[in-house]
Amino acid sequence: MSIQSINTRNQFRGRIKEIIEGPVVSEVDVETPHGIVTSVITTRSVKDLQLKVGTEVVALVKSTEVSIAKL
């Protein structure tokens, strides 16, 4: 599956710099050309998306939420 379009306008392409895994939620730091964007997502999502340091992603920012889409 690939994303064809999305309504979220604030998108920051980058690579995962660090993942701090917890039992339920994890912090994912994404290094972008404009700085670091941190997302708090479930640890299950980290595993399901197979996120690792160096993975290229897009941080999608809408209101107070930062989502991660794997490329």
C-alpha cells in the first residue's frame, strides 16, 4: 500500500534518528532538514511498521498529533 493523497498539510520528510521503546508507547525522533520532530506512538505501531534507526519516513503533523508514514 502506498499513500496517494492525504489531507494533512504539515509533512516533514526525514530519517529516524532514535527510538525510545516503552512497554506501551515509544518515542520516535525523526531528523528532518528543519530539525527533529518527535512522535509518541504505540510500541505495537513501531513493530508493525518495522521502524528502525535510519528508516526514511514522513512525519505528518495535524493539530497536536504527529503521525509516522513509512516510505
